[in-house]
Amino acid sequence: MLSSFSSAREIQVSQLHFKQVLLPGGWSREVRLSIADGRIAAVHVGVAAGEADERHAIGVPGLPNLHSHGFQRGMAGLTEIRGASSDNFWTWRDLMYRFVARMTPEDVEAITAQAYVEMLEAGFTRAGEFHYIHHDPSGAPYGDIAELGGRVAAAAQASGIGLTLLPVFYAHAGFGGQAPDQGQRRFVNSVDRFARLLEASRAAVAGCTGAVVGIAPHSLRAVTPDELTAILALADTGPIHIHIAEQTKEVEDCIAWSDSRPVQWLLDHAPVDRRWCLVHATHMTGEETRAMAETGAVAGLCPMTEANLGDGIFNAPEFGDAGGGFGVGTDSNVLIGAADELRQLEYSQRLRLRARNVISTTGIASTGRALFDGALAGGAQALGVAGGLAAGLAADIVSLDADSPALAGRSADAILDGWIFASRRSPVDCVWTSGRRVVTNGRHHQAESVAAGFRRRLEGLLEA
């Protein structure tokens, strides 16, 4: 497995001073954050920098990435070739299954580590790993049933990213309990075996600072109603994530099976509440949109992947008007960037509605601030943590380069607008996770070694 950060490579700090920083109450100037045991011990506003302070110009909270399939970073750019017929999500999925069939545990670890390094360089400080490859290429469990979950945990430790591991329950190929096909053999579990996998997964992440374990019924097409009820009982207090209503065919198939649309079926048959994250939820009626918002569940939006796969566009302003919260994820990891996901989310709404500055909140004129605040709050809720820069919270911090042309002469919310909408190159400068600096001058401290391992593994996969 990849080695975790050694103390020689980590940069531990006790005090950070920012000329301006985004705190829960808004932007503040001349702020010192005192850090102890990986958490923010104190926040001092309006104080000059001291000799012992590490000084930076702009600070913001690290963002949660609420939905990732880390291994799919290895596929990025490999599916942009048109087939004999029209391409869609389902043809992409066939290619993904063929890629998965070849992967060893070492491949999973190396590719996931590369994805996590890129996330940190982009301003994400925690990943929600929707982890559904569990077995060996034949479909048989490894001797350690959580072998591949352990590989994900090792990638998180090696990169320093916070981890919310979401072991996926997957049992069927379609609605109504259809038998799984060969392409899904590495995913499939019974309820009893999933219970053992979940316990082993909790043990596998024990060495990851601040790790959280939840559960993820893959989708309504992959679980039966009875199985859904059974695995929900295993969740304890952890988060619950599910893919839902991502494609129109899924909606049509759900109606044929149950005479109900996917989101409506879930709300009618499961105890959906604030612990839940409904990933994508792209194709909803107005009634479903309002009903989902009322539950307090987070909409897990992955705008770059949804655009890449041609899924469709989420009802963002309607959901927000109904009080719904959202977060963003990088999903297939075809392109990893916090600002990219937020920008694509807003631009998709502009194209849909032929309007500007669509995603906003009461009292906040800045679209960048509304996007950032929404993704921070919703992402943290979905991943089972608290987000923001306040005493007692994890010291997950991002500094931005004030010399970036996109941020020139800007302050407060204009900084976020510049980062999200005007940056050709990311202005992310330094990143700390649990008080450890893992990125400096925009570059992860282990970027070269992780990238070398990634290249070796990917070259082997593509030559196979």
C-alpha cells in the first residue's frame, strides 16, 4: 500500500494569520486561527500578525466533495469516442464495467490516491467515496472482505484528505430484483455479507483522522424494497447516500415497475431525512422537488459528470426556493475542480432558464458566495461532519493566492466570484487538513510520487 504522510513531509502549524478570511458569520479581517490537535482551538479577529504566525492573505474553509468514485479517475478522457450508435450513460457504463474488470487492489489504491491529490489541490478537503467495487475480478470476496475499502483508506491517508467512506450495497441489475449481470459481479452482496463488509470497513478506516462511515444503497434499481429496509437498519447514525433519478430511462423503468417516479417512491417508502443525500435527483417533477426539500435531505449534485454523461439539469432554483440544500461532488472524476463544479452548476441553470445569476440566497448578492456557502453547508451535512472555520472544528483550510490576476484588487465575496468564474488557473495556494499542510504553492507535497504510481498502474491497465 501507499505510505501515509511521514512527519518529515507534513507541515504542522500552531497559528495561521490571514488578512481576510471567511468565517461562519462572514468575511473578517486580520484573523488568527490557533490550531491544536488538528482542530481550530481559537479564532481571534482584528489582531495583528505576531512573529510566530504563519501569514497568508486570503483564507476560506475547505470544501467537501460529497460524491466520488475515485477509481474512475483512471478512465478520464477514455470514453470520448462515439460508438456505432448514439452514446449515453448506458453505453458509458458498459465501458466502465470493462475497465473495472481488470483492476487489482493496487490499481484501485494508486488511481484513487491520484484523484485525492487532485481534489486537495483544487480546494476539496474531504471526499465522500461512494465505494462499490468490493470483490476480486471473478466476483469472489477477498480474504479481507474490506480489502478494497482498505485501499481507499490507504489512498486517503497517503494524500491527507478527510474521508467519508460509503460502502455500497448492490444486488440487482434492474428494478424488481433482476439478477445481476456479469459486469456487476465485483459489486454484488447479500444483506448478510454487506453487514460483514460494513463492519470490516469501519475497521479499515480506523487509522484515518476524522473518518466517517455511512452506507449507500446504490440505487432503486439495484436494491429491492426489503433489502433497502434491511440495510438501513445497519446505518447506525452515519450518512445514507443513494443514486436516484439520474437518467430518464431510470425514471421510465421505475414507473413501469412501481407506477411511481423514483424520488416519489423513495419518499413514500423510506424514512428520508437530513442524514440522506440523494445523488443527482436530476429528473423530478415540481411536486417531487418540493417534497424532497421538505425532508432536509441534501441534493448531491455533480455538474461536470452530469454534463459529461448527458444526464440533464437539476431543478436548482426551484429546490432552493423550497428550502432545499445542496452539495457538489466530482463523481466520475473526469475533471477535478471545486470551482469547476460550482461554475458548471450555475452555468447549467443560466442555459436552462436563459437568465443570469440564478443561484442566489436571501441577503447574498454574490453568486459565488451563494454557491460556496451552499456547497459547504450541504456537503458537510451529507458527509456527516461540521464545516467552516470556527473553534472546535477540524482545521480544514484553504488559502488563495492574492496575486492571482483573477483576484486582483478584490475583497470579500468578490474573491469567490473571481475564483469560481474568472480563474484560468486555480488560485488555490495552500491547503490544510486537520491542521496539516498538504498543499503548498498549489502543489500537493506528494504529487510527483503519487502521479508516478498512477502512471505505472494506468499504463499496465491500458496495455492489458
